[in-house]
Amino acid sequence: MIAIVSDDGQEMVGAVLEEAVSHLDPQVVYFAANTMDIKPCAACASCSGKTYGRCVIQDDMQLVLPRIAGCRALVLVSPVVFGGVSHHIKKVMDRMAAVGNPRYRVSGGELVKGMSGQGMRYYMVGIGDHLGEAEQSAFCSLHAENKNIMSAKGKAFLLDSRLDQGLIHEIAREVTHE
């Protein structure tokens, strides 16, 4: 299964990408994070201790977490905000800790966690017109660091609001690649 979690407002990149991906792989789930009730992480560490693997916050993330845990590819779609992601996607990223391996390890000199679905691929699609080099670099660095922490493979993509269909199909092919 491929999970797409999007906060792309008017551009609807997530929905367009979901359609392109579903032509190549029918097992796609789509969540519009900006329309869901997802609260910020409380940093209580229950998910890696007392309630191992489960978040204690009861909200719509309870629908998203099992799909992320079972997916072979995760795609986060967000406007690029100062080189990062929107607050809706940031909440999803923080709350994904519940599906990670709670036992950190050192890899390449860094503390990494790894996701429960070993072998999961992780992609980020950033949307923004007239992004400067610094914003593009920061977005790609955020993805690279998260990939490292999650012990995942994947790639970051940047799109503008023109929604280049060729690039959408390139992303869909990359995401569905085994």
C-alpha cells in the first residue's frame, strides 16, 4: 500500500498525485491533513513506552497511523514554508513517532530510529512558486534528515503551482517503483 498525506490547499497536488499513482498501483490511501483533526505531539513518550506503538492522543491521526505503519511508500505533500513543511504536515511527521522503532541506534554517527515497516520508502513533495535556493535546499535537507532518522529510502521533489503533468507522472513512477 502507498499512503499519501497532503496539505496542499487550492493546488490539489495530493489528489492529482493520488490519481496518477492509483493508475500504477491500486493500493493507495489518501489523507488531506488540512481537513483532519490532528493535534500536535505532546512529547509524552508513551508511544515508545507505556502504550508502545500507540499514541495516547485520540484524534484523526488514529486513522492515519495504521496506514502509515503498513505502507511500503509514504508521500507527504506540503507547501514549502520557509524551507520546511506546513503545520498540518509537521503534526503528522511528529506523530509518526508512534509507528517507529522505539529503540534508537547510532548509524553514521547519528541517532536514528527506523520505522516499523522496514523497507518503507519516504517521499516529500514540496509546492511553491519562486522558491529561492535556500528554501529549496532547506526542504531537501529536511527530507534527507528524516530519511536518515527513519532508516528509509526515498526522494524529495519540488513543484510549482503549474502542476507539470510530466513531473507528476515521474513522481508517481518513482513512488510505485518496487
